[in-house]
Amino acid sequence: MQGRPDQDMSAGRRWLIAVAAVLALPAAALTFSVLFSTPAFGQSGAVNLPIAPVLACQEDHFDPERYRASLLAAGWQIAPNEERSDIAMRLADAFEPLAEPPQGDETLATRRSANRAGWFRLTAERTLMARPGAVLFMTGLTSDDGQRAIECWVALAEGTLVEGLFEAAFAGRDDLDADAVSVIEYGPFDLPAGGAFSLLAARQPPNASADPSETPALTARHGFMTRTVFQPSD
């Protein structure tokens, strides 16, 4: 998919192919709880995912101003200029597991700095939002065949939500080392009006901080991204 002039390139599809350990699960592997109500998801739920704050990312109008208005109504605030650098770093660190691993003599510190620089470029002059305990970056994309997609990237101050997703993914499975997987993707779920919804969750591995004297300290360790793909507009 290509970004429209008024929107952004996708960090997810560009970086996800570089991840060595991604657990991809079919839609049937996850049902959602009644913490939110929307016909786009399963009828019953077992995982507590408070997705209501990002329901605006499912709206099929592709109007950046309307998305911002809906997110503001859901309790997000547009980040002031003095907070943008901190938010970009939180997003970069939460989704660092999607970045290229260190190559050759490259160190974790070098990789982390390069990943942060990439997120600074990605979010430059774009709207960043925040609410207590979370920061958000939304991006829209179109493909050559007219498909449209909205992604919401959320970095979290604490890991209960994301760790719950990982626990649900590995429940009853003895064939995988849960500690070795830092990225999972659920879906795609079919949407009633056409298109599909998927969810990606990322967490930093236990050794991600390495030597704090040599590697920049992490500003966030957990994040999730929702992707809603719509059919071409008429």
C-alpha cells in the first residue's frame, strides 16, 4: 500500500517482514470482551481489550479531520509540540521488536537509535495524541487497487493489556517458547460491510534494556496496533 499525500506510509507492513519471531493467529483464535460494543468483532469474548478509545480507527470515511475529532471525543488530546519527541520515542521503543535486528558489528544501541530516527521521520508534522497511560499515532494508506486502510499505533505505559494478549495466544500451547516471541498478530477478522480488521501486539523481550550505560533506556515496552482495511470506494 502507498500513503496518500495527506497521510503516512505504513510502519507495519514495511517492518513486519523483518521480524524473526512473529506469532500469527487466525481470527478464530481471539474473541473480544464486552468492554466495547461493535458488530465488527466476535459475539463473545475472553480477552479484555479496552479498544473503545480507538474505535474511531474503524470509521470508513477516510477524512483525517473527522478521525481526529472522533479521537478527541474518545478522550485523546492532541500532543503539544514540547511532547512530540517523547511520544515518538515511546512509539519507537514499544514497536522496536518490528525493526531490523542488529547486523554484524551493529549494537543494540545503534539499532535503537536508528529505529527512533525512523519513527521521528514517520511522525514528523503528523498529529500525535495522548491520554493517561497511552500515546497514539494514526496513519492512513491506499493501495494501487483502491483498497484503503487505517492503522492506529498505541504505546502503553504499562503492560497488563498486551501481556494479557500474549497469555491468551499461548494458552494451552506447549509447542512455542512464549519468551521468544515479541510480536503477535490476530486476524484478519471479516467486517460486516466488507474489508477486514487485524490486531498486532508487541512487547520488549526481557533483555531489551541490555547495559544501560551503553544502550539508551527504553521509554515504553508494550504497544498494540489496529489495522482496518476497507474495500475500494465507489
